[in-house]
Amino acid sequence: MQGHGGHDHNHGANANARQLTLALLLTGGFLIVEVVYAVLSGSLALLSDAGHMLTDAAALALSLLALRVGARPADARRTFGYRRAEVLAAALNAGALFAVGIYVLVEAARRFAQPVEVQATPMLIVAVLGLIVNLISARILAGGQGESLNMRSAYLEVMGDLLGSVAVIVGALLIRFTGWTWVDPLLGAGIGLWVLPRTWALLRASVNVLLEGVPRGLDLDALRAELRALPGVDDVHDLHVWSVTGGVNNLTAHLVAPTAGDTLLREVEEVAARFGIAHSTVQIEGPDAHTTGGAALHP
């Protein structure tokens, strides 16, 4: 049965999808312009900012993918649905963006040794246009960023690129009025160094999900201790916690409990919820380690 809450949720998801699509079109379209003018002007800072804008476009695309593909229901072949498609895309994007960041740093080092003439005027014009595009995108996403983590992540990415555009504008003005061409590789390296840690964090988190590692921030020993401390539980083994996608955690465990009932299952459910686990499957065993029953918990 679906009530008004489900209708409101669908309406909100559709609104978020429209916001993300519009922001993605703006960011992706301007990304092409920025790359072309970065090559024409010879600006490494502009090229580095384009790489950062690529991270924004990827983040927007992933957020949109999470809404579109993740909404598809589970079927007989994919019992968890399609939510892990977001993680696969994130890992591929993070790997590519990390390579771009390394290239920018290497190129910056080369330009410090062999300065390259930079055309400040095209660099300034494109950076100002980029700032305008980021301001529009941020305004579009601001309304939904308090409703979901996906939207907030996309909003923060755009705000980060907005700061990058400001840095390029400052660099272009300095080059234009002082002739300090070394400012360009300095800004390019700075933007690259700012992007690399975030890209590495995204890649590491994506790989952890793909390897079905314990979700970041979840203390498995503390979870085991709380389950073992429940009344009637003698031991806990075969405890596994993993994520299907970011924020969707799952648990399976065997509990040795001579006398088990619905009360124990409810207590297990409460413990799992405190650790941010969305779906739990618990098997109850007797003292002889033979299975006496099982239950799937859906908080």
C-alpha cells in the first residue's frame, strides 16, 4: 500500500532529477568550452580547473544515475537491484580523474622549469563565465541539497568548483597586470593538489564497497560486542557487514542462543539500526551449533 508519503517521495525524486539534469547540462557544456580555451590560451590553471569541473560533472552524473538506475526494482538476476552501478561509475571516474590530477602536477613542475606564455585575457573571460555557470548551478541545486545526501554532495562539488573559478580569475588578473607567468602553474598545481585527495577518497571508498569491505566509520568489534551482550546470546560468529552502495549497509550473522524468541530478534534489529545497518539477516543456533531457525530483519 502506498500513501501520500510515497507520492511525496516520488515527486521529490523527480524534482531532484530535473535539478541535477539542468546542472549537469550547464556544467558539461561549459566543460567543453573551458578545455578548448585552456588549450588556446596555454593556461594550466584553466586546464586544471577544467579537470575539477570534470569531477563536478561526474558527481552530478553519478547523483543522477543513483536516482534513475537505483530506482529500478530488484529482479531474479539482481536481487539487490541496480544500486551498485553508482559505485562502479564512481570507481571508473575516480581513477580517470586521479590520472588527470597527476598529469597537472607533472606539467606544473615542467612549466616552472620552462615557463610558457599565457594569454591572460581569454583565461580571464572563460574563468568569469565559469564562475557564472557555477553560481547558476549552485542556485539550482540549493533547493534540494537539504533533502538528500546525493543532492548535498552535488551541491558541495559545484561550490568547490566555484572557488576554483575564483582562483583562476585572480591568477589571470595577476598575469595581466604584473606579467608573472609563474602564477599560472602555481594555481594549476594548487587546484590539482586540492582535487587529488578528494578523488583518492572517492576511489578508496568505491573500491571498499566493491570488495564488500566493512563500511567506513562502522566499528565491527563494537557491533559484535553489543550483539554478544544481548540477553540469551552465548556467542556471535560469521558476522559480515558490507554495503551495496554508499549508505546502504547490510548484515548477516549467526547467534548462538539456547532460548531465542521474537524479543531477541527485535533487540538485534535495534542494535543494527544504531550502527546504520539498513538490512539484517540473522540465523539463530542452539548450543549444539545446529540451526534451529532464522529470521530476516528489515528495519
